[in-house]
Amino acid sequence: SQQGEEDPQALSIQEGENATMNCSYKTSINNLQWYRQNSGRGLVHLILIRSNEREKHSGRLRVTLDTSKKSSSLLITASRAADTASYFCAIGGPQGAQKLVFGQGTRLTINP
Amino acid sequence: KAGVTQTPRYLIKTRGQQVTLSCSPISGHRSVSWYQQTPGQGLQFLFEYFSETQRNKGNFPGRFSGRQFSNSRSEMNVSTLELGDSALYLCASSPITGFPYEQYFGPGTRLTVT
């Protein structure tokens, strides 16, 4: 299955600390995307990384991709209470296929 | 630009009934996808519509169907509702240029089947 598997399932840290979430997958991919979801609401796109990229940054977010290990990680630096949410990795489909295959997500709690 | 909108936001139905959910994509986006989210199965792809045609389909029974109109608005329909259909249904739109595509999600419709 292409589905990403995320680790840990839940993470609780203090405000200001860094949070790292991992995603592993089983087959070759074209791209991998990270999304955030607050309390059962819609998903917000965070970062898209292509299979030929190794690292991308967006503000306090850093995503890495290791295709040899079939894994990706999302790092949130200097966490804030507002970062409390569920984070999902999703395997993007090939061109012409908008289908995203999501992992089960990591529930991140930032404690003040 | 206005974001993806979904109506209604909440819905309660009885087993055996049918339901229609609506999604209006971001202006200019021609691809609309639907996802089901449940605590047990997580986020699962239902189908994708592009230019009024179903282009991709997930592994759901035929009770789940959809359509897209010429203005790219989309509807999904679930017939003969079952308790297990209780879920958050998310719609996402994306542009068709600039592959790979990120998807922009609506707030979802929370369906409860009793």
C-alpha cells in the first residue's frame, strides 16, 4: 500500500520546543505532502516535497525526504500553542491523478 | 480568493435515507476531490472530478456517487445510508497546472447517521 505510516501517533511538548514527526511509506513516490488539521476541521496544506528534493523550508517548518529509506520528517521549530493540531503526511498521485493517500496522522499538543 | 466552501456543515440522517453534499471550489480550480474521514479508517479518497468527468475513484461501494457541474461545483450523494457512513466528508479543489498539485480543503460536512 502507498499509505504513509506516521510516528509517533501522539506527541506532547512544551511551548518553545521543537516537534518532529515522521512518515514512512512502502513504494516509490512522485511527491509527498504534509497537511495540518485543527479539531476535525478542514486540512491546511503545509509543504509539498518532490521525490527529487531532499529538504524544504517554510517559515518554522522543515520537511526532509529520504527516498532510499522511504521516509519523510516534519520539523516544527519554536512551537506555539497554535500549532496544536493533527499533522498528516500524504502520498501524492502521479500526473493526472489528484488522489492523496493519507497516513493516520500525528496528534501534536503544545503545552503552555 | 474565497476558499473552498461546503454545505451543509452538519447533517443528521436516518439509516436508509440518502444525502447530498455540496462543494464549491476555489475560483479557477477545475479539479474537485472528495474524502471521507472517520476515526477508524482515517482519511480515505472517494473520487475526483475534472471537467464534469470522474477521473479517479477510490474503493467505496456504488452507494457513493458524485458529479460535477460546468462551473466546477461538485456534489456527492450517498444512498441507503448506513451507520458506518457517519463521518466528516471533505472536499478539496486544486488547479490543473503546475504538477504536482497541492489540494485546498473545505471545512467539511459532518454527517451523522442514526
